[in-house]
Amino acid sequence: SLGHYQNSWDFFVYPNLPAKPSDNTIVTNALSDSIIQKLNNGANVLLTLKKGALKKEYGGSVAIGFSSIFWNTAWTHGQPPETLGILCDPKNPALKGFPTQSYSNYQWWDAMTHSSPIMLDSVKKGLKPIVRVIDDWVTARSLGLLFECRVGKGKLIVSGIDLSTGMQERPEARQLLVSLREYMSSSNFAPIEEVDIDKIKALTQ
């Protein structure tokens, strides 16, 4: 504070090395035939896409950014970034171990830096994500960073956030992964939407 003026900042503190959850969730970057078989037979799978793996037509070409667009993409000829932050429900049990507001604060900087937004309508029309990316009003695409669904007898979370690369240097990513795994091992993990596995496989190159 200085005189009559005062600033304040939020600090985000994470465990140095969070304990690995004792669950049976399969965490993978790609859906192999064996993982698909396990998923169809009832496994819980977290598919975390490496940055750059998402096909352009499914969101890989969308220039996501932690900061918002400048004015709008129509006037700036698509100057990146093309998005306006995230939107989520802070009470969603998937985010219980990753406290957040409904909008992006600095705990989301790492996730958005290591991500590609998924075009949700390419997976299933009306699919509601755990974490939505707000698109420019000019294009108004339905974009998401995290969504859940049923595949066969199994349950799946797809993450457009890379939750596997360089994790030793990414405390936010480690904590988000812990939160998702704790959620997936709980009774709260009960996706309603059923999605064809071919739609999921088509997302990656």
C-alpha cells in the first residue's frame, strides 16, 4: 500500500511432489488397441494429449493463449491469441484438488500454455466440458480443455492439456493431474454422454 492506494496479489502454493493416487486409472497419450479394449471392458482412462498432437481440424489450429485476444480476430486477421480465457464450475468434483474460480486466474497459465483446445462439436454435438475455452465471438466455436464421456463399459476423460511432459518443472500440472485422478477413482466420476471411440481416435494425428 502507498498512501490511499493498495494492491493485492494471489499466490498459488502446491505440494512439492504430490503423492501418486492409489487408483486404477490408465493415464496415456495415445489410445492403443490394448487400452481401447480395456476401456470397452470397463476401465477408467485419462487421455492427455501432447501439445501439437491434436489435428488442426479438431482444434489444433486454434491459437489459444492465457491472455485474451486484442479486439477481435476479424479485425486483426486472426492475430493470436484467438481465445478469451476459460470457463468452469469451481464446484465440479474433478477440480476439487485444484481450487479455482469460474474464470482463469494464474493457476491456469501453465495449462493453457501446454494445451490445444478441442472442438467439442467434432466429438459430439452439445458436449459440455469440465473446462471450457471461451472463443472469439466472431467464430463462436464450442471449445474445451477437459471433457468426460462413456466409451463402451468404460469411462474416459480427454485432456487437451498436456499432463505428461516436463512434469517435474510444472507444479500446477502435477496438481491438476492429481485432482483428476482422485476424481476418477471416486463415485462422483459418472459421465453421462456416450461417445464413439472412433470420434476420440480421430482427434490426434
